[in-house]
Amino acid sequence: MSNATTLTGATFQNAVANGVTLVDFWAEWCGPCRMIAPVIDEIAAEYADKAKVGKVNVDEEPDLATQFNVQSIPTLLVMKNGAEVKRFIGYTKKHELAEALNAALA
């Protein structure tokens, strides 16, 4: 089971509106998405008291993928108070995600 929250069109805005959130745009069939999933879970556990971590399945939420101009997956967004502050495309190392989250939290 994932430590990240599943985000949908109905829950997305409320989830990212306040504080820092890491959003993972992914799909079941995506190899790199499956590779990064354990990293996302680790980040979610380690940042549980500081930041939120959410996952958007692009097959189930194509409107969100379009809204955020997600053209390849995984795409990871660091959001602060509802605004994108950093974007990663493709497999990203844990320390890079942690650095971006720490910068957004500072």
C-alpha cells in the first residue's frame, strides 16, 4: 500500500491549496513510474509531518494531466500553496526530490 494519497479532479485543488505537495503523475503501464513508486512512498513516509504526497493516474484523470501540461510520465511537481515551484520529468533520484521539497519548505 502506498503512503501517497490518490488525487482526482475532485480532490486535487483542495489537496495542493496549502503547504507543500509533491504530485506524481503516473500510469500503471509505465515502467519508469513503477521504478520510482518506492521512492515516492519513502518520500511520503519521511515527509509525512512536513509535506503531502499525491499521485495522479493520468489514465483515470486525463483532464488533470492536460491542465498541468503533462506530456510524458512520470512527471513530478513540487507545489507550494497551489502553485508549481519545480518540475521533474522521468525517473528522478530521491535526493533531488528531497532537495526540491526542502527548498519549498524553507
